[in-house]
Amino acid sequence: MGIEVYVGQISGLVTEDEVKKLFSVVGTVTSVHLVTDSATGASRGCGYVRMSTEDEAQEAIDLLNGAQLGDRQIVVKNAPPKTFGKPARTSPAGAGKTRQKR
């Protein structure tokens, strides 16, 4: 399965292969996903790298956070946990109260 790390501040000119090559210096990369805008296909400047073990993921964070990739210094940190399903809906205070008819 592997452990995912978040990568931010990625230049729009950087490819998944370049990200994989950089992260391969700390361990086995099982997948790379760069986030793109669904309407335009343009890079959103971030992505996710899945390392084969938790130790490799931590080493990637320790060694590659602040590393130069293309023309930028990237940010590498733990990926937020994935949530499935619809997001929780919040409502203003008192919205759940019902009014009584007169």
C-alpha cells in the first residue's frame, strides 16, 4: 500500500517523472500524483508521493522539505488523511429549530 506525503510549491513545469526521480533518492516511490485543475488542466502546484514504507516517507520529509526542484524550493510534509463521502455540512446557530405556526 505505502505511505503518502504531500508536496507543495511545485513549479508548473515540473513533471511526475522529475518528482519521482527526486524522491527515489530516499527510497522506493510507488506512485506520484500531481494535482491539476479539472477545467484547464493547469498545475495546482502540489501533489502526492507514495513511498513504500513509513520510514522512507519520514526520510523524504526530513531530507527533501526545502529541497530545490526546478526553480522552486518544495514543501514536503505528512499528507492529510483522506476522507470519503460527503463533507460535513455546517449550519448557522439555530438553523435546526423549527418555528411554530400561529
